[in-house]
Amino acid sequence: MKKDYSSLRAASGLSKPGSILFAEGTLENGLRVILSQDTTIPSAAVNLCYHVGSKDESPGMRGYAHLFEHLMFEGSVNLEPGEYDSLSIEAGCENNAYTTEDKTNYYLLAPSNQLEFGLWLESDRMLGFAVTEESLEVQKGVVIEEKKQVFDNRPYGSVNLEFPPRLFKNNGYSWDTIGDTGDIEKAKLSDVKGFYEKYYIPGNAVLAIAGDIDIENTFKLVEKYFGPIKSGNVIPPRSFNDSPLPAEEIVTVKDDIQLPGVFIGYKIPEENSKEYYSFDILTDILSSGDSSRMYRSLVYDKQLVSDTGCWVEGREFSGVFYFYAILMPGVKLPDVQDEFDRILSDIIINGPAERELEKVKNRIETRNTYRMQTNLSKADMLAHYKTFYNDAGLVNSTVERYMEVKREDIMNAAKSYLNKNNRVILNYVPR
């Protein structure tokens, strides 16, 4: 393993308070490894991030990334289906996984004396393809049922299915991570094996371990269990083609709901861009807390809606700014949209007040400080920044990026991207 201990100099007092200290290295097979020691609690978080999400799929394979999240718990080279969970629980571990448009992330929280066992469990899943026909059919059914429960049979549940193809016309962001039921049903064992062998390889993954560990010994354990795994193919650099929206698109969706709802999505720049941080702050100003602008206007003063909010979704190559509101009985959809537009216009023309900006920045600093306290969050963030920016050190500068945002930055970003020609409106009405 090629090791770089330069970041450990921070342990001698060269870092600012609250920084996450870490060491990193790369195995000969391409697996990037990040280790962070914290002896506060006798446990360690093992986070394995694969650089593959739903955007890396293609038509005919929509949903494979999420399907694989399920399949990876269905046995491995040396484990039968169900043994990963039963053995990890027996050893006092917790485990789970999640899939996004850009990555599939697996994590295991283990008592520090079970770290070696946890590394063996995770390495065995990377060692080779071990999915059986029976496991594939079972998990296909599980994923299809999940789609029914989360999207098809839940009020306003289809929002995540309606937005992607309208916001993104010609790339992998044009479908939700849940995928397409038809593609999943038709998936063959040879298809999923090809997907595994393309993406579930050391060079397409980052392993981050945070907690009560010894750096040198843990590097040796990682080398012991992950080092013998074959490097596999080389994934070419990812490209991203996207087209701007031609005009505002307004769609009426009939659903089994009691009250109408309006959902608006704007395309914005990618995660970690200057604009992304401005928009993330703006969502707090607009909808975080009872004193936020949208709650004061839409909920309390004019009593147009019963619930409202907005948030940003940062992605590797793009982002989305979302707004939603559930209307009060008798309220018309255009009235809510007009008031929302008025609130945005005021931000663009006059900007947020300094006190609003300061309050949100304080809240963000508090949230980030809390995240830095848990081993699971630390391992997740270290792996994320290494995966997408090849710089795990960004974990220690994210708050600074937020603190650098000025009123003018928010005004300029809103003026550039939160306009009618750059949005899709979904008007949900009772069926």
C-alpha cells in the first residue's frame, strides 16, 4: 500500500479545533483508504462508498444500482444469503446502505474489538460475484414492492418520478434511483453480474474507517483483507451531457389525495459549487423554522397552505432546488404560486437581511459540529469527499464555504437560476 501520513501532522496541533484528523493511502489494486482515529467510544465505523449510482445506469438497466444495494446483503463468496446480517448482529455490529444518483454507500458500525471481523465481512462482498438466481428473484420482488409502497401508493409519492424526466432530458438524472419496474423485472443474472464486475471493483471505491482504531494496525488489516482482491477493469472518466430547459413546464398530476399540492423544481449548479452553498443557505432562510419567510407568509399571515418547505439536492454534475406546499381547503393553486414567486422576487431584488443570514449560518455551524461528533458521519463524509473530489480534507473546510457566502451571492444565484424558464411545476390535484 502507498501510504500518506502527511495529514496526521494535524495531531501535533497544526489543525483548527474540531478538525477531523485522518491518514490516507491507496492499495495496489486501486482501493483508496482513509483512516481517522477517535478513541472517545470503543467502536469504529466502516464506510465503503462505490462510485456508482442511478445516473450511471442506461435505459434498460434503470434501478440496477439500487437493486445491487439489496443484493449485496444476499450472500457473498464465503457467506450464504442472510449470513451477513446474522453474523454482524451476533458480533454486536449495526449495518445498512443507501443509494443516490451518484453513489452506493455501505456502512458497518462495529465494536472496536470486532473491526477485523467487519473488514472481512466487507471485503468478502467485494471479492467476487456471488448472487444466485433465487436471491435475484427475491430482491427484484422486494424492490418492486418498495416502489409500490413509497411511490405508487403514497399521497404525492410520484413526485420523485415526475420531476427527473422533465428536469433532465438526456442523461442518467432523468429517472429516480428506484428505477423502472419493467427493467428490474427483466434483469437477468448475467446482466447484474456485468454491472457488478464493472462497478464493484477496488478502483471504483473508497474505504473510510473512523473510530477507536490504531492507524498502523488498521492499514495492515485493510491490506490483509482487501489487498488480494483483483483490481478489475478501468472505468473511463465520466462525462455529463445536459440541455437547458427550453421553457417553464407546468404539469397537472391527478392523485389519490385530499388536498391539492404544488411542487416546483429548478435546475441549479452541482454540489460543492459556490452557487450550491448559496442555495442551501437560501432554503433555510425561506423555510427553516416558524419565523422563516415562507412559513410567515404562506402558513401564518395568508393561511394559504398547511405545510411548505424547500431544499436543495446536490449531485455530482448538477443540482435541484425544490419547493413544495400543501394547500388549505378552498385555496387555488395560482394563488400559492404567485405568493411563492413574490417571495423569491423579494430575495432577488432586496436580498436576505443580515440577521437572517447570520442566524442560518449559526444553525449550519451547529449542525456540522454535531455531524463531526459521530464516527458514522465522519466516515461517510470522508468517503464522500474523496470519492467525488479526491480530497477528503474538504470535510474540514465545508463550514468555511458556507461562512463565505454573502447577501450578494444569494441574490445573484437566485437571479440566475430561480427564474420561470428554468423550472418545472407539478400541480397535484385530487383524482
